[in-house]
Amino acid sequence: METITAGADHAAAAKLPDLGADAATLSLTQRIHRARWAVAGLLLTVLVTAVPATTGPLRPALAALGHMRWGFLPGLVLLSLLHYVLSAVALRGAAGRPLPLVRTTMTQLTASAANRVTPGGLGAAAVNTRYLVCRGLPLPRAAVAVAVLQVAGVPADLLLMGAVLGLGAVLAPDGGNDRMLDALGHHASRAADLVPPLPLLVSGGVLLPAAVLWGRRAVRSTAARSAAGGLADLCRRPRDLAVTLAASAGTTFVLGVAFALSVLAVPGTAVGPADALALLAAYLVGAAAGSAVPTPGGVGSTEAALVAALAALGIAAGPALHAVLLFRAVTFWAPVPLGVLACRTLRR
């Protein structure tokens, strides 16, 4: 999801053909420095709050750590690493050449660190573009390959979401694992009842023509034509297309499984292995909603959306928050130091 999700990420990546290699390198260096300061600030925050938290309002959260089912932690770590391996496989398919898997995986860790300080997935796009240039691809072709990778993630994630929701509905037609569909329908109907019809019609009459005009200009742009040409070229390579789509969907799927394990690792969630499809659907919906907000790495918005998705399944707010924080700590923040180290290795 980090490297693949979000329509906003895919649209932003289409601007890459206008970037120069030197500008991308300078921007990447600045973002890596910001990532280091962000990690240092996070560690300082933990140290400052550690002592008062033992007697303050965070004491229940710390006490809950002692009751966590830590046997799920190795599985979370392995799934997080598998996410980056699949991202590397997807990049190889989009580039159309046999890139070294280890170095390409290290590049994905570096791209992940860059994404922590840049909105819209631009950090990962710049890192991957620079890496492909260093592997011998011309800059225009490298930029188009990265844009195609981002665009291909949209149908891959939609197909995965449709498969998960459809499978849940088929396996539990009487209301078991299709709880996410029921929750979505219930909240959508409540939201529709709260919105006054007249302001909705007025805003629709203004925003819809503006969106159509912007869409027509975007489609006619040079970047869009380059991305469309790259996608057409990928479609003429069925094997690379299948690898790209499968690996793109795989990155999202393994993060969804990791999210389900995080929920199972927290006592008090009242869920079991039979709810795996519902938890996976909750992750897909929550991650898509959180990534729609253009914040660096979706920090804040993704956590809130995932907690809301778990709340829609009937999980209490406290255990839901603990599960989301565990998931983000292992899959989102823990790889950042590895990405900084990988960046140093790749530069050497």
C-alpha cells in the first residue's frame, strides 16, 4: 500500500517525466535528511514521554503491551519484508528488464523512507526513477516505467478489493465475513441522510464541470500521453503485465494480512481467524480512505481511517487503536532506519 494504493499517488507519479535526474537526486538527498530528523524526533519524543507515561494517561496503553500476543510479531516482520520484495518484483515487471532483486528491494526500502516526508508518493517515485537511470534506462523511459507502475496499482488494488469483498459475501451469505459490506452500506446511508440535498446539488453542479474540464486537460497533457504509451507498451508484454499486476496486488494483500495479524495480536478485539476476510476488507477500505488525504505517508489520516474501519466491525476503540499502532509501528516506521542504511549502501 505504501508503494501501491491511492489514486492520488498514481496521479502524482505521472508528473515525473518533467523531472531531471540531477534535480531528483538533490530532492532525494534532502528528503533522506528530513527522514533522519523525523526518526530522531520520534525517538526523542519516546524518551521524553516514557517516564511520565508510567503514571500518566498513557499508563493503560503501556499496561496493554504486557498482554499482547507477541507470538504474532515474527509473522508481522516477515510480511513487512515480503511487501518490499513484491514491490521490487513489480518494479522489475514495469521496467521490462531483469533488475537484481536484492538491490531493487533495498531501493524499495529507501523509497519507503523517502515517502515518509513527501506527499503523494513522490519520494518513492523519485527514488525508483533515479535507480532505473542508474541501471541504464534513459530518464524518459525510467520515468514512464515508474508512472506505469503507479497506474497499474489502481486496477490491481480494485481487483483485490472486489475479490475479497465478493469472497466474503459468498462464503458468509447470512452475515458472517461480509460484515464490512454491511457496515459500509449502513454508514453510507447515514451520511446520505445527514447531507442536505440542495447544497449537494449546487456543489455537484459546480464541481462536476470543473472536474470534467480538469480531466480533459490532464488527458491531453504530455505526461498523460507518455504514461498511456508506457501502459500500452506494458500490455504488449503479457508476462511483464501479469507480473506487475500480481506483484502490485500482492504488496497490498500482504499488508492486509499483516493488519489482520495485528488485530489478532491485541486482546479484547473479540475476533478470530474466521474474521480474516472481514479484517482484510477493513484494511483495504481504511487504507484507501486514508491515502486519499495528501499527507506524507498518510500519517494521521491512515491511522484514523483504519481505526474507523475496525470500529465499523464492532471492535472497541481502545483495542482498535492498539492494533493500528502495532501495525503501523512494524510495517510503516520500523523500515525507515533500514531504508536510510540501504540508501547509503546504494550510493556507495
